[in-house]
Amino acid sequence: MNARILCAYDGSATAEKAFDYALALAAAFGGRLSVLAVAQPPESAEVMETETLVDSMRAHFMTLFESLRMRAEGTPVSPEFEVTVGHPAEQILFHADALGADHIVIGHRGKSRIERWLMGSISKRIIAYAACNVTVVR
């Protein structure tokens, strides 16, 4: 089948589960796995603060990616890793389109109903606007 799978990763416990699911899916179907982390800068910060924060977030995700690389060893999958900057839902959808992804795998965030109503849900936006299948892992 050779599916193209995009896994959104933020370092949370559900993102860890989503990675494991995406890795198993890619291995089972001979697919290619891309893992995307999105560094979201604060909306009202100084330019220097934003640059420092984004650099720090990139370094943090690169460190986390090392453990994911080790977990992928011994499988037929060689994941690709990338960190981008912006709004998570927009960046995930953009990268899914750019990759020609057949499937997006994301973790579910445990927000309360009020938080989801006020802020919206990244997974909800991705489900609504993705041009491919989406799996939300809890």
C-alpha cells in the first residue's frame, strides 16, 4: 500500500501513544512516517523573546525526537522528523497537504468543555479540514 502517514507530536502522553499507533500503522502497511512538532510562539511577545522561545522549543523537540528514533529501531520504518513554527492546526494541515498524506494521526488533548469552547480544539479543526483520514488517539 505504501501510505504516507503524518503524526503530529507535542511531547504529551497522548502524542506518545499517537506516535506508537502511527509507527505500527506505517509498519503494517509499508508506509512512510513523518513526525511533525509545531512550536507555537506567543501572540504578544517581543521579537527577541519569540526567537529565543522558538529556538528553545526546537531544541526541546529535537531531544524528544531522539527517543522516538530509538523506538522506531527494529521496525521497517525510518521516520522523518520536522519542527515548524505557527498555529498547530494550520501547520499540521499544511504539512499533510504538502506531503500528500493519506492519514494524519494526532493525540487527544484533555481539555475541559469550557476550554474547548473558548479555544477550540486542534484535533477538531484537523478532523474538519483535513483532506485525508484522521485518527485521534486517546
